[in-house]
Amino acid sequence: MADTIPSQAQLVVLGGGPGGYPAAFEAADHGMNVVLIDQDPQPGGVCLNRGCIPSKALLHVAKLINETRESSEWGVTFSEPEIDLDKLRNFKGSVVSQLTGGIRQLCKARGVTLVQARGEFESSTSLELTHPDGSTSSLSFEHCIIAVGSRPTMPGIFNIGDDRVMDSTGALNLPDVPGRLLVIGGGYIGLEMSCVYAALGSKVTVVEMLPHILAGADRDLVNPLKKRLDAQFAAIHTNTKVLGLKATDEGIVADLEGEGVETPQTFDRVLVSVGRLPNGKGIGLENTKAVVTDRGFVEVDSKQQTADPHLMAIGDVAGEPMLAHKATREAKVAVEVLLGEPAEFDNVAIPAVVFTDPELAWCGLTESEAKAAGREVNVVRFPWAASGRAQTLGRTEGLTKLIFDPQTERVLGVGIVGPGAGEMIAEGVIAVETAAVARDLAESIHAHPTLSETIMEAAEAAYGQATHVHRPKRK
């Protein structure tokens, strides 16, 4: 909490996550008087404290464990790892602490007043702050950027009052390594945490009610991941529902409904990962002119402005996709608008990354979206089996996929599956955003041997033949 709690500010930013604190910093850098309100003891939001960062720290450990097992195929054999959960938790915690501490230091350096409190709107220009000790105060402002994020969904049918049933936050705390883990939901959060627990030694069963895991992702990208996860998990059940959970001394009993799926089954722990809900409700916005949807999203225009001239909204609470990097970009737009700049959120390539092993990453137009819109596109796939670098890594299951306009050869979308896909997708984002064409990618020299060469060779194939893949021409 700030030493002195202010009573007024030029700009208040409500929420200190990957949208909130960049907005506060950007505004302060331009001379605005800024107060940053966050109800967590440490700033950084869900992403830093209970999401992106701690999960990636654990996924790094999981990848290391998997590589020690796979290396026996290359002639290097390690003994089974000994898991020290206390040290592992401390490693994860130290990463989070260092980054949250950095945000505090940057607040101080930039003159941003950081206040730990829960904010609720009294009007369009005032907030009631509830502090950790229960006391309250009022804070008036000229403008407020709402960046209150989202929370894990916990359907009532699964909320049985037993701590063996976890949401993503609980799973990240690593209470133990359960012998049998049920993961309800085959989205990216559920699969990432499944990878962590499977590497640590849990027998993981994933249940997804839709026909496919990662339902919103390109099947060409998902298929290599699915094949690898089938070998690592106890089971992946799609088109399957969890009808109920029951706590017993032996474990959590799950009632499953799916063709050929045994039921009931007993698990030591259950992770419920069926999506997130925006936090637009319950913060007093009914006392303003801002519009909140039934789901809890705050409606905004392309300038991040709400229907209330004093309020803006960014990040998860401002609409899909709920991604940290989208929130950060929206933060810049919102502040530029406040400063009178002609800014708006008009990005066409918001990258999505699934940090499983292999990673999935994509941006821009997907093949399925093009088909749904009846749009003619040129689709090129470059298999990593033809990549020298992938061969040296022993990871040839990957694929690089490019979507082009057939007339102009403009890059419309990029998809990648394989180790490091999350790093590689940045080139795809730049290509889509800058309206690059296939020849731009193909004639830009990529270092050899690297996985990024697969982007170059895929682009070569868009108007000719890729060097390392020969496709007979159709007669």
C-alpha cells in the first residue's frame, strides 16, 4: 500500500496486470498524475502472480524432465528425476517475486502511486477504495482506465467444497503430485498444466466435451501435439462430459459420459479448466454510463472508450481474446487517446501461443476461418522433417503453415507447431501486420541451421519449390 493514500488523481488505473501497469507507466511517462490501484499484495495481475509467468516456469521444468527421458534415444541416459516440491515451489515463487518487485521499483521510478485496495465505482469520477485492513477511502479522478481482468470459471456442478478440486490457481500452487489427475477442459490452460503434472509423474486424464482438444486452433497444428500427448497422458477423452464429482476417502469420483469411456473413475485430484470470466460485474459500473454485458465484459470502441466519457477499459474485461499481450497493446492505445493522439486498436495479427510441448502458435487468418468466410486462399505447409535444425533436435513432428492471398501473395496468416513456436511467431505477426508478400519472406536470408528457416522455405513454396521439399507439379 502507498504510504499516503491520495484522494484525487488525474488518471486512475484500476487493476495492475499486463494491461494496467503498462497503462500507468505510459501515462506517467507523458507527465500525467497517475494512481494505480490493485487489490493483490503484489502487482502484476493474474498473468504474473497466478497465470502466464508461474505456469511457464513450471513448463520449463517439465520440458527439462521430458528431455532427460528422451535423450536415451541419443545415447545419453539419466536416472529418474527426484522431485523436491519445496524447491520447485521456491523457484516458481522467486521468479514471480523478482518480477513483481521490478514493477514496484518502476512505479517508484516513474512517480506512479501504487495503492493496494479493491476499487468500486461510486460515480463516473470517483471510486470507493477498500484497503486490506478493512478501512475505506474515496478517490476522485478525471479519467479511469479499467483493467480488472478475469477469473477462472468454476461451474457449480464441480464446486463441491473439497480442496482436491482445483482451479488453475490451485494447480499452480503445486500442493502435491497426485497419482491420478483428472483435467476437465482441453483448452490451452488445461493442457499446459496437464503437461506439467504428467512430467512430474501424475497419470493425467483429460476430458473435453467438444470433438477436439484446443477446439479453436488449426487441426494441422493440433495433430502433432495430440499424438505426443497421447503417449504422455493416461487418456484424452473428447466428446465426453463430466456429469458430476463426489468426494470420497479414496479420492474424487467422477461420473463421465462419453462413448467407450469407463465410468465412474476415481482421481486423487481434479483440475477444472473450462474457461475464464471477465470481472466487469461487481465493481460499481452500474453507477456510471459504461455498459457491461451479461457475461461481464465492459463494452468499448476501437479507442478503448466506454459509453462513459471518463472511463476506458482494456484487457480481458474489454473483450476477447483474453491475452496478456493484447492487454498491453490496448494500454498503449488508451493512453495515446487520452493524450489526444489519433490512436485506435486496429491490429490484425494478435498472436496466440499454447506453451505445451510442442508449442503451438498462430496469428492472422486461419485456414478454417478462410473456409468459413468462403475466401479463396493459398495454403502452404512445410514439414519440419525437412528441416536440418529440427533433425538435430530430434523434433521432426513440427510444421510451419502459411496462408496467402492467391492474387497478391500477401501473407494473411501464419501457424507453427514445434519447439520454440512461440518465439518464431513474431516474424509471422510482422509479416501479417506489414502486408508482406511471400517473396519478402522467401528472399530474406534466415540463419542456417535454424527452425526459422521453415518460414522462409514455406514462403518459397508459395510461388515455386521449397529447397528441401519437392512437390511434383500437377499436370
